Amino acid sequence: MMFSNIKSFYKKIIGFDKLFNQSISIQNNLIALHKKSDELYWGMIFNNAVSNSDWLINRSFNPGRWAAGYPMLYILFRIYNDIKPVNILEFGLGESTKLAYQYNKSFPESHLKIIEQDKAWLDYFSNQIFDIRENTTILEIEQVMIEGVKVNQYKNLLNILKQKKFDMIIIDGPLGSPQNSRYQIVDMVLNDVIAKDFIIIMDDYNRLGEKQTIEKLKLVLNEKNIIFSEGVYSGIKDTYIVCSKQFDFLTSL
């Protein structure tokens, strides 16, 4: 009798475990569906926004997976269209570059600099889409220790950027790291590479490594008494924006 009771007790536990695991699976599926619906929503917003643009001529985009998603593309379009930044720095060549390149060509007073790690990808993009080679610097990836963990970063980046100040920085490279990912933006702020009036965009903010870096970035901004606004745009991936207070409206478009 005792053995039978114990067996029945364990069956109940196993049953509860199955129910719990099923509920977690359902919850995860609902979250994924919600993210996909958000992505579709931002896709419609983006396509409507660019429909009458006189400078964005090529409107062929392939968002998703490793590339920028629709929330990020929409934010970037609004910044280019409404703010008209002058000195633009982009980490990682990709879908967002299609916007940056066409904006730069239509507004010759602007300056676009792209940092990329893969020359083969640069050549393919330049031959098949837009020839962006004159705007792009290829930098090797090195691993450095930050707070006891290895982090990917562009080799010799600060020397390349010295004596420059950027009012718009787009961070979608280098390849992400599990912790303190794309940390060089913190070093850039410490070394006064950002302009007084600035906008910084961080893609893949849904990942732990990028979140850690943003927390460090905000600490540095506060230490330097730089007043800022921040916001998050969510689709399948999250995109983070931090900017000067005067651009506060960009955090809730």
C-alpha cells in the first residue's frame, strides 16, 4: 500500500511537470507570435513612411535574421528624413546601409563612415547593391578582456576615429559577444567621439551582452553630465535608442 501511494505521488509530480513545461512552451509561442505581429506592424509603418520619399529611391529591403528589422529601419528613416544628421558612423554593413548610402548621396553635406570586418561582404554589397567602398574601412576583429570575459571589437578603432565627432552612430557590429557586447561605444563616449547633439542606435538590444553595454554607456553619460533620453522599439528583435534631450521625440515615434 505504501509503495502504491508513493508511486501515485510521483505520478502526480510528473504530471505537474508536464503541465508546467507545456505552459512554458505555450507562453514562449505566444511571445514569438507577438514579436512577429509587432514586426509586421512596423513593416507597414515603414513602408507607408517611405512611400513618398524623394531621396530613398531604392526601397528594396531584406530585414530580419542577422539584418536590421523593420523597427530599426523605420527609426533610421525618420532620423535621416527629419533630423538630417551630418556626421554618420555605422558599425556593420547591411540593410541599414541602404538607407545611409542613399541619404548621403542625396545630402552631400553629410559624411558617412562605415566600419566593416568582412571584405568579401563589402565587395559583394558594392558590386550587387551600392558601391559603398569609398565610405567603408575594413578593420580586423580582435578579442579583448572586459571585466574578465572575452569581447569582440574592431582593432585600432579609436585611432581611426580620433579627432572626429559623430552626431549619429549606428551599432550593428561587430559580431556580438555573450557579455559586454559591442562595448566600444562606451570607449567612444569616454574619448569624446560623440557630438554635443547626438543619436546612438544599438541593434540586438534583446540580447544580454548588448543590454550590459547599454547600462555601462548610461553610467558614462551620467558621469559626464550628459542629459539624454532613451527608448526601445520592439519587433522580432529589439532596437535601443539613446539621444540628446532635444531629440526626445525620437524615443516614441
